[in-house]
Amino acid sequence: MVGTASDRVRRDLRALGEHLPPSPARVLDVGGGPGRYAIELARRGYEVVLFDLARRCLDLAREKACEAGVELAGYEHGDARDLTRFGDREFDAVLLMGPLYHLLADEECRRAIREARRVLRPGGLIFAAFITRYAPIRWAAKYGPGWIVEHRARLEQLLASGVLPAGPEGGFTDAYFVHPTEIKPLMKGEGFETLDLIACEGVINMIETRVNELTGDAWEAWVELNYRLGRDPTVHGAAEHLLYVGRKRGARLASLSPPAL
């Protein structure tokens, strides 16, 4: 379906396919959870190390990889802000498809990006996912329109700072919701050249009911158009997730040594 989470993964994998070097390149999937990206990349011949904060996700990934008949190069437990078990310039690509929106402080986010850059070879690629500033508002409009009245202070906190701690209403965990204009300067400042920035859900997310009733060529045409328009910066603020693709620039910067936690 065009607007589902599984279809977002499909579009992410398409972007990975467009930008990754040929297999068997070495990939570090940081915060990859149960391995949905790692397993598919391993199926395509990549050497993938899965790294996650939750041991139960790593255990589940082992089960899923076994079911899929693929083998990952490693299952490592740890924090995205500390990749010191890996050497400098060890990977051709790093996936940060989850950790960045769980790091509320700017320096914590930068620490994870710096560590990713450190373990990348010169010219290596980073794929980083962000949740956008207005994603909670779009969610509220569809599922709980009273939220903006019942939680005015939380709404104002979100708009002013991007930070939205988990609330009494339940739902998502503590998170940072980025303004789309922040992403490229952030990544440039940490030593990356922008290759792509894609709205993962596309322009018809939450209004795709009729489209998802289609089949065949018509449905594929909508999927293709949605992916194509996801690169238009004028729609980035109305997406839930943005996928940044960047290349490591130049020589390693002296300031990028991993700080102590």
C-alpha cells in the first residue's frame, strides 16, 4: 500500500538500491531493530552488521534472518553514540534509520552522526532517517483532533523546540521532530555531502485510500509518482519521515573523535 509503514520500507530500500555501491559492500545498520533492512541487504549480497540498543531486537533479527535463509555478518549490542568497537573507516555505508529521532539533545544527535562518519571509509555513504516537525500534528488531525486543545502546552513545546516527550495520552516515545530545513546544514556541518533527501511516505500519505484499492499498472504508477515527488522539497514538511542520503567528504576531521559517554 502506498501509505503504509511497509511501503515506506519499500521506498527506503529503493533509495538504498539506487545509492549503495555494488555488493558485497560492507554495511553497518545502526539501530536496525529486528533487521528489516539488514536482512534484505544481506539477501542482496551485502555484508551487513546489525547494531542495536535492544537485545531482544537482535534476537528477533537472528530468527528472521534464519527464516529468510540469510546470514548477517554480525549482531552487536550497543548505543548509536558509541561505535568504538568498530575501527575507523571500516564500512562502505552506515544506516541510521532510527536512532536520530530518539536523541533529544542536539549534541547527542551529532555524536551519533560523528561516530557513523568515523567508521565510514572515504566517500562512504550514510542513510539517516528523521521524523518531521509536523508529523504529530498530522497524526492528531486524523486520529485525535482534540489533541491540540487538550495538550496545548505540549503542542507549543513541539512547535518551539521539536522535542515532544512521551505524554499521558500514550503513543510514541520521547522524540525529536526535525524541521526539514535543519537536516542538510546539520549533515554538512558533520562532514557529509548531500546526495538525496526523500519524503518517505510521499505526497498522498493519509489520503491514499482510493489509491490502495488499485491494482496493476495504475497502482504501480501511483507508487512511482509518489516516490518521484518525495524528492520535491516543497512537500518535505508534510511528510512523516525524511530519508537523508549523504557521502563522507574529505579527510577525517580532527573534531570527529568519539567523545566519552
